[in-house]
Amino acid sequence: MASISDRRWATRAGQRVRTTYVGDRPWRLQWQEYAKGPRKTEHFPTQTAARRRKVEVEHALLAGTYVVPERGRTTLREWAEVYLARQPWRPNTLAATRAALEHSLVVLGDRPLSSIRKGDVQAVLVGLDKAPGTIRLARQALGGLLQAAVEDELLAKNPTLGVKLAQAGVGEVVPPSVEVVQALYGAAPEWFRPAIVLGAGLGLRQAEASGLTVDRVDWLRVRSVRVDRQWSTKVKPFHFAPPKTTSSIRTIPAAQVVLDQLGAGLAPGYVGPVLNLAGEHVDHNRFGTAWRATVKAAGVEPVRFHDLRHHFASLLISAGCSVKAVQKALGHGKASTTLDTYAHLWPGDEDRIRDAVQVAFAGGDSGATGLQAASE
């Protein structure tokens, strides 16, 4: 499949004769990339180096992982533009992926794809001074980019595979207490109070809260809130966009106290966003500024708006709602997601386990049946 020759010697009329070659890379490796394809040539200073490369080339050709050298010279930045242009993503997803790739492109953007190694990726991610979740997103985005290069035969393998990240150390979700939520509501500017209610009373995400309009609220008959869109402010012009996932489209039963508080600040006949500032939707930056000011004014420990969603989930769980009911209200795609996040909040089965074993071994309170009785 591949052959090695020494350019210092040639065969003429059946005789091995010395050539006029005087360079420092006499060992020539030649191979064909595919049947009837062009013949490729590389030169090496030693026979050992040529043999090592010959093994690599033949193995790649046999395993189907061979990459045409010219393709591997495409830079990471060049490939990123091609890759991103192909994706059928929503504008928010595209913007988020570009942001997640930014640091990798700053460090490795001018490097040919074939030159990027696992150690390079590890160094890039270790050097990213961000929260663990942001670093995971950076690896995910870079991994998708490089995997697409593998599938397009620009790379032999994905160098992000096996890269290790620091443990996030998040631990179990600890929802804010009722007292904390009340403090936040009391400290919030009047126009921002609906945000607290939407998070803690309905479990809405930030963009869902900003996108909720009066026509999505059934105030009297069904008493529910329909979540079927969110307010997108990452790409201008700001606009309505589908929720995070298809499972995020949901109808949430609303307590009367929630509806009363949401409707308290709305004028009769108003048809705009429930959470609004002078009748306008609240964008991401203004929302964040108002939230941070509210947390500071409330004098509570640092808390995220998303933590109000955890508070809503804890209320449902403590009231005895099933996993399926909590999953549906939160818009999770799978019940396993709900359990992975909130399993520790469901009432434990410790007493049931003890009672079951008590009955089996001691016959309950009487002590006259069960294994204990059998041993007497």
C-alpha cells in the first residue's frame, strides 16, 4: 500500500548505483490515497521516521480514518464558519454556540485542524476562567464542531474526546424558602413584582416570564397559564421565539393568589406582556439588573431567578404531587430529569421500609406472627 525508497540510490540495468542526491531527507514514502487516486509523497531524514509514518498511513487507510493532508490544513476558524452556516438552528442557539466557541477560536482559531491535539483542547478549557457550567458548554460546542470535521473527513478523530473537566461541585438543589421569596417580593420594584410571582408561583424561566402576555392567561374559567413562546433578546431585533424545547410548551394550573397578584397591576383592557415596563417587554439586561437590585435590597443570600423555579417545584412536591405532574408543570422532557434534580425533595420511604420489615420479622405490634414467632 505504501513504499519506502532511499533517494541516494537507484537501480539501473539491474544494478544498484549511487545517485547525485545530497539533501538531508533522503528517505521517500509514497502511497495512494484511494484506487486510481494521485500518488502522495513525503520525505524523512531517517529510515526509522519513514517506517513509522508508513505504519500510520497504512493503518489509517485500512481503518478508514485516513484524512487527505490538504483538508487537514483548514484552520479551526475557517471550519467554524462553514459548520455554523450549515446548522438549522434558531438564532438564539446559533448565538449561544458562537459565544461558547469564542475562547477556543481566540486560542486555536488559526491552527490547522490536523494540528489540534487532545492536550491543546485540555489547555484551552483549563485556561477558561468561567463557571463550570460555562466550561462544559465550551467543550460541548467545540466537540460538536470537531466531530463534524471528522464526519466530513477533515480530521481522523475528535481531540475533545476524553478531555477532563473540573467537577462542578453543585450538589443537591436547595430551593429558596418561603421567607426568602416573600423578602424578594417585598423588595422588588412594583413593576418587577410579577417576575417573582411568575418564577415562584408558576415555575417560569426568565425568557418565558418576559414573553408571557395577557392573552396566555385564563383568569377566570380554567385558571391556567399557557407557555408556548418566550421573549428572545440575544439577537436583534428582539422577538417571540419558541420555548427552550418542545416539552417546554405547557399549560400550568394557576392558583388564585397567583392570578390575583399578576392582575393587580394591569389596567382594564390591557393586552401586553404581564411583566412589563411602561407596557414594553423586559429584555435580558434590564431583567438581570432589576433582579440583582432586588436581591440586594432584600438582604438575602445570593440567589438566581432560576432558583424560584426550584421553589415552585418544591411546593408541588411537598403538596404530594406526582413526579409526572411536576415534570409537566416544569416542562421537562423526561421524568428522569425531574427526578435527577428534585428526588431528594420527595418525602423519604424510610418509615415505610422500617414498617415493612417490622411486619415481616416481628408481626407488627403484636409480636405474635412473622419470623420472630417462627423462631419461638
